[in-house]
Amino acid sequence: MSDTLSRHPVLSALRGALPEGAVRAAGPGHLEEPRGRFHGHALALVLPSCTREVAETVRIAGAAGVPVVPYGGGTGLVGGQIVPDGPAPLLISLERMNRLRAVYRAENVLICEAGTTLQDVQDAASAHGLLFPLALASQGSCRIGGNLATNAGGVNVLRYGNARDLCLGLEAVLPDGSIWNGLKRLRKDNTGYDLRNLLIGSEGTLGVITAASLRLFPRPRSEAAGFVAVDSPAAALDLLALARDDLGEGITAFELVARQSFDFLSETLPDLRQPFGDTPPDWAVLIDVGLHGAQDAGAALTVLLERAMAAGLVRDGVLSGCEAQRAAFWATREQIPEANRRIGSISSHDVSLPLGALPDFIERARAAVEALGQFRVNCFGHLGDGNLHYNVFPPKGEQRDRYAAASDRVRRTVHDLVDAMGGSVSAEHGIGRLKVADLERYGDPAKLAAMRAIKAALDPRGIMNPGAVLRQGVPSA
Amino acid sequence: MSDTLSRHPVLSALRGALPEGAVRAAGPGHLEEPRGRFHGHALALVLPSCTREVAETVRIAGAAGVPVVPYGGGTGLVGGQIVPDGPAPLLISLERMNRLRAVYRAENVLICEAGTTLQDVQDAASAHGLLFPLALASQGSCRIGGNLATNAGGVNVLRYGNARDLCLGLEAVLPDGSIWNGLKRLRKDNTGYDLRNLLIGSEGTLGVITAASLRLFPRPRSEAAGFVAVDSPAAALDLLALARDDLGEGITAFELVARQSFDFLSETLPDLRQPFGDTPPDWAVLIDVGLHGAQDAGAALTVLLERAMAAGLVRDGVLSGCEAQRAAFWATREQIPEANRRIGSISSHDVSLPLGALPDFIERARAAVEALGQFRVNCFGHLGDGNLHYNVFPPKGEQRDRYAAASDRVRRTVHDLVDAMGGSVSAEHGIGRLKVADLERYGDPAKLAAMRAIKAALDPRGIMNPGAVLRQGVPSA
């Protein structure tokens, strides 16, 4: 294996400092992302098995001026884990650091290492009768360190918040190789600057997260889902307001699905049983309810939807009679990205808008994209969070390759509109390398200057995931 | 008025740049905190009426090398707003910036300026049928900018989180005088480093918060409270677990009250009608429930407490039959700090512990304090958040003045124990100037070095509230 490694002196230093087998050649799996859109290079793959070894790696890399890239499950969609050019980095994969360190059942707290997969975190919580609510399509392979580094979102944010809201404390290796022991299990801790939230969402540019203290929740005793047809996104928002007024925090998820989603599913996954069969509505909402105590979620959802029908907000719908049906509703929702992948988008956008601006955005974005060509738009996502996955596809029967040239125009059109309406061009996927120019274009100048100053202060040699989030070589403010 | 002002050249520059009357002599009200424990000095009080004027003030101060201290309601308990020595600062009071900029009812969002009092924010939410859940004893006079700068806590954190959890976006003047326009109304926004959370809790040392975008919530339709006697803090925690399992997020507050609290209330406020009359229990819990939809909070609380009694967790208790009684329960809880003030503590501690460690901490702290002398301990607070106000008083019949010498020993004893048990020596009040040495003693060295580097990077001239949180003159790492 070592013969495929370069003879860079940093590698012999690392081999001397780390156990046998901890320094390897990076295989193709680590050098491209799942959709094949980004390809990178690496000096080597480093596999530390404890925090001290991560710190050692960062110190050695820093002394040699070699970049390091923290690597989780490799599922990120914005190229944050892939270095396409410049000096070849060391990929520090956390995959060996996947130990559950402790579960504090009475405290609703779990501490695990950064390489633990999200699924394993969920399962560990379940084994104690508790819930870790972060839930994503890639949960089987993404790792909690990556979820935190990118402040991952997913389907339960409405009720439980983003990854940052689920984290009480961190252990991390900072760019100078020091170890921050911040694995607190405290709900309140006002001792100085919020380094935890600074690292969360910094996409590996300010340090390597090595372990986390996570919040767990009592598992709702009764759960039910409904898939309902609504006239418009505006009606969907009215339904959300009614639902929150009726059930408060009991609304776990509130997802918008466009007719285009159902059509793509029929086209690419014909065996999937869809909730509306052959006659999908223009707009649908998947609403998920989880209640505590003696309450019956199905009954509560029935009452809510009767009220919503009486108010003219809901046209039609199906309620999950059993857990298998609820799972089937979710399977429909969760297969949409796969259907999109098979159709092949020209440009995909992970955007958020102020809730009240969403209906207007959907209308104006449609008109703006139509003005560019006869594209198909699949607009779906986490409506309750104001987060849409707004994906643009070639006309029916055509391949995306023919439209590569249109991609930039589409993207600029959508992002300009999002920005003009007070939204964000990265709701839950992060900046990575894909959106560095977007951040420069749409980001607040004072905030960008502060970010550059913080980056230069904490990582003066610029070794931590250089080129992600912030362009390299921009002088600090 | 100007004759009481010094002739410092920065003052003429400010008078030239700001409207008539915006630069004044600071009165005694701005130079000491409510309990009279900190006294400070100031070059002048500056009263900007818009963000541009704040920026202008910071720029002029920065050019002259004069410190600035952002000043909210002046209710902070750790001296963060009071500069006792060193160069006299400009106090930038936000009191004129108290405009409600917008309420987005359908989005559950409110935007207001930093000088708005917490009570006015609550009232504005109420006027729209919504809830802003941050609630503190000083809500009539504290201002939202100060609440955010100190990441205030209060009684509803269990359900709704700290001030940081209630903030979607900020507008702030950074130490270089630039304005960060970050008043987003988004639930998800992963565009770069989390500057919002960095400013929140930085106690005015990284910038001046000038406006905030705040989260509102549907108001629970049915609310009820219970004041119940429990055998021990451990039983109180078991009750909390049962309550959360039964009512989930419906538990709004869960406060621990010690027998000493009731005794101090009887002694200092004999007219207050107490829930347990003349026979208070050793430990009591005030539990507050708010439910949505058609649920009856009183009925749900009754069922919960019957289960808790059957399980031997609750001995005795009273339920609020009406809103007036619920208010009376809360009045009892909220008068405890006033009773403490009248008795006069030797040392007060705002600490948090991992939930599971609380009973053991209470036991061990009692023994440790008893070993120092015959002190009385009043231990009460936000049990659901693991946050105790652990206050130590002289023996009955004696005044605190005689025990001034013991204060440091008591404080060190309590804080050493908190630290050894994985807790925090500042749960919700912040560091200010009172706890700078504590932060140095108990803080993680890597985190402290990162904090100093961030401070030096964002405020290289050290003009923003110097000496708060971080000691002045410590070289950055």
C-alpha cells in the first residue's frame, strides 16, 4: 500500500507518530462525492483511532504546512470534503473513532465519537427508549462529526432544530493541534464565547470535531402521518399555522411535495406505491405528528384535518392507519432525491426563505425559470422550516448534458431571487466549495470580513480544509 | 450638562457627529448595578437613536482609542456593564433604540431594536396572540440587546431555550464600526460561520447588538401550575422524567424551591401568601404546564401528579385552580431573590450541573459549606435546566458584613465542586467582570486561547467592553 503513497516527508513523520496502518493511500471512494460531481486529490488518508492521534496528525501537518481535511461519511453535497486542486491534503477520516462513550438516560444525553454514523447514534438512543431526532436520507453512512461540521438539517428540524440545536458540547482538535475538551452535558453554560456553535457549521475549516455530547428526547408515544392535497403553497402555510395552533410542538415534520415529484417518481420508480395513485395533486403536504402521554396522534390528526377541510385548506388526503403506512408515506417523500438523480437536474438549489415569502417565491421563481427555457421544476422540501429543494430539469425527453451551458444562468436566476427576497442560498447543505462564490456574492460584507478575521486568527497557517467556505488567499480584513 | 463632562477630544468629535443631546454625562444610575456591588466610571453616556449613530460612535471611539461599553437595562448581575478602573469608557446606551420594526405574524417572527425592554417584546407578541417566552425577574427594565449579549435564561428555558435559541438574526455594529445586517427571518441558514451565536453571549466584547429578529410561538391554550412537595432533589428529577414522558414539550417550567426559600420569604415578606402555609416541605417543585388544542392542562397535571403520588415521588401539593392562583404560585417563586437580597448573602452562585449529578452536588455542597461555618444555604432554581442559584447566607441573626472574609472561601469551595462534577460556574448570568478569574481558573485552556485569538482578531484595538469576559492585556495565543 505504501508504494502508492508519495514520498512527502510529512508521511514518514506521521508513520512514526501513529500506529501501523493509520496512514494509507486514499482510494477513489474518498476522492469523489456520491453524485460524482466533485473529484479531488490527497497526499494520504489518515485513520486516527483516538483524539490524541488526531491532534498529533494536525500538529505534524501544521509544522509541515500540509493541509488537512476532516472526513466523515463523505456524503456532503457541496464538495466540502473534496479538494480538487492546490497542494494535496491529508484526509483525516474519523471512521475508526466510532465509539459510543456514554449514555446518560436520566439526562437525555449521549456522548459519542465523531465517526459514529447517524444511524448508530439513532439506534443507541432507541436502545435506551429515547430519540435522537436528526434524520437524513444519508443517515446510514453519514457520520455525526460531519453532521455537526455542516450543521445538518433534515426532516425533523421543525420540532427539534438543526444539528446545532441537538449538541450540548464538543471535543475538537483546533488548528494549532490543541484539544478542546468541551464535552459538557449542560443545558445552560454562559462561560465565554460560543466556540461550540462557531465550530458547528464551519465545515472543518476551524478544527476537527472528535466527539460530541448530544441531546436526546423522550420518544413520542403515539405517531401518525397524513399525506394531504392542498390548493397551493399558501394553503399549505395556512394548514401549518392551524396545525401548530392545534398541536403545538406535536408537529414533527411538515413537508411540501410538488406534482412534479410524484411524476418523476412514477417515471423512474414505477413500483413505488404512491399515496395519491395515478392522480397526484399539484401540491401535497406530508405532515407527521408525535404526541406524548395518553394522546392518540391519529385521532388528533383526524380532528386537525377535518378542521382544515372545513376551512377549505385541504382538498383530499390519506391518513396513516398503521406504522407501515406511515413508513410508506415517508418512503415516497424520501425517494424524491433518487428520482431527481435518475432524471438528472441541470441545477439544484438548497434554499430557504422567510415562511411568509414562500408562496410568492415559488410563483416568481417559476416565472423566472420559464423565461430561461422550457425547463421542468421540482420544488419540494421542508416547508415548515422555509427550506425548499428547488431543482431544475431539462424538458421532458431531453438529457441534462445538452443544457450544461444553461446551468449557471438558472442558478444565478434562482439565487438572485432568493437573495432579493431575504432568503439564504444555503439552507442546510452548507457552502463547501460549490458555493464559495455565492457566499461572496450574497453574503454580508461585514460578516464576511469577520469570518476571514476569525479564520486567520484560529488557523493562521491556513491548513484546515483550505478553500472550503472561504476562498484561499483572500487577505483578512 | 456639558460642564459635568470632561474635555476629552473624543467628546467634541461625538457632539459634531451626533444629534443634539445624544452625548451626556453618565448619572449614578448608569454607574452602579442594581444590587450596588459594582461601581464604575465613564467619560460620557452616548444615546444613539439609530444604528448609523451607533456605528459612528464606535468609529470615533476606535479612532481615539477610547473604550465603549454597550449598555442595555443595566440589570446584569456580574458587572459586565460597569467599568471600575482603567481608561474611562463611553457608555453606549441603546435606550432610545426601542422601536418595534416589524411583526410577521404568520412566520412567528418579530424584529425589534436592541433597546426594547423584554416586557415590551413580550407585550408586542401578546398583542398578536403569540408568545415570546423569555421571562426573567427583571423583564420590566432589562433590554433585549442585553438579554442577547448575555444569553439570558430565566424560567422557560426547559421548553423554549435560552435567549440564543430565540434569536433568528442580528443587526450589530462590529468593533471596526462596520454594520452587520444579519436580520434574517430564516429557520435554516448555513451560509458561513455562526456570527450570530458568537455575538450572543459575548457580553458586548465583540460588538454592539442594535436589533434582533426573534422567534415567537403559538400561545398554549390551556395552562396550569402545581406546587408539590417532594422528598428530595432526586425525587424531583424522577418527577421531571415522568412529566416529560407524559407531557413532552408541554412542561414549560420546572423549578426547585428549598425550605430555606420559604423560610426567608416568611421572614422578609410576611404578607406573601405561601402555597404550603406555615408548614413548608424541605423540597418543593413548581411545575408549569401549557398545552395546545383541546387539551386541559389542569386535568393533565392532575393525572401526572396522581401517577407521581402513586409512585411515591410526590408527597403533597396544590394545583392552580385558576389563573390567579397560578400567578400566586409564580409570585412565591419570583420573590425568592428579593427575600435573599433582604437577608443578605455572603456569596451567590449561578451554577449548572449535569442533571444526573444534581442530587449528589446538593448533598456534597451542603457538607462542604457546613465545614466552613454555620451558614444557611438557599438552593433553588431552574432544576429542569440543571441550573441552581446556590446562595450562602450568614447564620440566623447575624449580618453578612461580619462574614466578608469568608466570601472568597465559600465561593471557591462551591465553584471547585461544580467544576469537579462537570458543571459550569456561570449558567445564565455570564462572566462580566465578577467571574473573569473563575473563567481563567476553570475554563478549558484551548477554548480560552481561541477566545483570546477571536477577541484580538475582531477587536484589535481592544475597545469593546475591555476587561469583561477576558482580562485585558493578556496576549493572544
